[in-house]
Amino acid sequence: MTHDPSLMDINPPFPNSSSCQVDSDFRYSFFTISYSLIFTLGFVANCYVLWVFTHVYPTGRLSEIKIFMLNLSMADLLFLVTMPLWIVYYHNQGDWIMPSFLCNLAGCFFFINTYCSVAFLGVISYNRFQAVTRPVETAQSTARKRGIIISCSIWLVTVSGASYFLFVSGTNEKMTETGNVTRCFENYSSTSNTLLVAIHFLLIGVFFIIFLVILVCNLVIIRTLMSQPANVRQSSSVKQRALWMVCAVLAVFVICFVPHHMIHGPWTLTVLEIWQKDNCALRQQLNDAHQVTLCLMSTNCVLDPIIYCFLTKKFRRHLVEHIKSMRGSRKCSRQTTETGLEAAMVPLNELAVDSIRK
């Protein structure tokens, strides 16, 4: 880890640069508006997903894939609860007016959300890969214990790494045209460039390894589904929904996470003045791109529940029924438990073998 969280380095002040003073002024209004939208939509969507899991589907009957999805929503909510802090921060032109420990907490939760999301997307893709390539074994075992162990392991590793940011100095003072402001995780130490570069590129490398796993798994799933002939119990609509969900997983991962990890390496090198130190134009372009990719990465909090829950026909039906029945009818809940989530979570299994019902 660094003095500045690797995925929270939002526009460092470049303290050692005498030739370039880079700042992306558009970020203040850009993040204020975009984070406000992401917070509103993401918080409602993920809270609804958790409500479905905790009140509609019995906890003791959650399968491995549902456990992963539940943890993915929890990781998203963890970041979303701190997003109002960032909204206030950017609304005040990058001045942290709140207690400094909240800056540490916000940076820590951002790091946890990023890598928990990447990890759970990876294990979800691998789980779907197994459902297609080994459908009988997958159907015969709920693997609930394995899902709990894997989820706990992901949380343990990610939280352990992120806990560093709770104990470092996350805020620093900076002189601007309007006076002194307090920045939150916008400063690099100039005494440990080699270590910073090694850690940042290690995180980037781990990310692309997981991305490769996700890419291979989902391509195999697509190829398998496309090669399967339709029969009486395998309607084309079910197959199309399964293919759409797989493609959506890849699309969201590429849109939300890949751009940031591609730009983060060269951006880090310019921030530390190891590469293109005097190329002010390039440094400004990289910094501008970094702001946009950070926002894209945050949109996963909104898109995750859409992919795994709301895009399925049965779950949408439950959502409509729930909106129409504000009284909380037990009948609606039972129908959703018996049909909605079963079909929503395992469309791939239905295509792989006739009798699978997880």
C-alpha cells in the first residue's frame, strides 16, 4: 500500500513538480453530480437486492452463487454509505471540511469495494463456468459451505489490505488560488517511489489476472450456450437471456474497471515524476482521463444489481408485483421465493441440463 490509496489518488497536487502544475478543475462539478446520481440509484437498488435475499429467500437455503451475489451487494453498499462524504468534498472544491478520520474511512471503503467487487465478479463468473461445463456436479451440490469460505477469504484479504488506510495520515494541506484547503488522499510521498510503483503495478497485475479469468470463463460459457441445440425444455428466450447476462457481465467489467487499470499505471509514473516529467500536456491528459475512469469505476455499484437480478424476467416480475402490492403480501413473497430467484440466479444451469433447479 501507499501513503495514498492506489485507487483513491484523485488528483494529487504533484508536490515535487516545478514545471507542471496539473489539476482537473472539471472534477469538482463532475463528481458532485455523478456521485449524487450513483449514490441515489445504487443505494436504492442494492438495498432492494438485500431485502430480497434476507426477507424473501431463506438464508439457510442460499446457494453458492447467491452467497456471492449477496456479498457483492454488501461490498457496494459499504462504499455507497461513504459516498455522501465525497459529494460534500467535491462540492467544496476539494476541501475536506469533515473530521480527518472520515477521510481515512472513505478511502478504506473505496478500496474494499473496488477489490471485493473485482474478486466477487471473478468467482461468480467461475461459478457460472462450472455450471455450464460441469452441470451435473454443480446441480447435485449446493456448495453453500464453499461459498461462505470463499466469501470470508475475499473479505479477509481485502479488508486486511485496506486497513492500512485507517492508520495513515489521509489529509494534507495545500495552497490554492482561493487559500488553504485540506485534501483527502491527494498526496504522494517522494521518498519511496520504488515501493509505490511496485505496489501499484502489483495491484494492476492482479486485476488483469482476474480479468483474464473472467474473460476466458465467459467466452467458454458463450461458446457452450451457442453450440447447444434447442429442445422442448430449452426455449430460445431462456438461452437469449442467459447470453445477455453473460455479455452484460463482460461489458460492465470492461466499462467499470478496465479503463481505470489501464490508465492507472502511466498516470502513477507521471505523478511520481518517473516518466514524462516535463511533458505537461500528457500529464494533464492522463490526469483528466484518471478522473473519468474513477467515476466509471464507481458506477459498478449501480450496474451490479441490474446485471445479476433486475435483468432477469422473473426478478423484474417480482419487482413489479412488489411495487403494486405495497402492503407486503405474503403471497407475493412466496411466489417470488418459489419461482423468481430460482430462475433469476441459474439460467445457465437450465441450459446445461434438463433437471437442474438450484
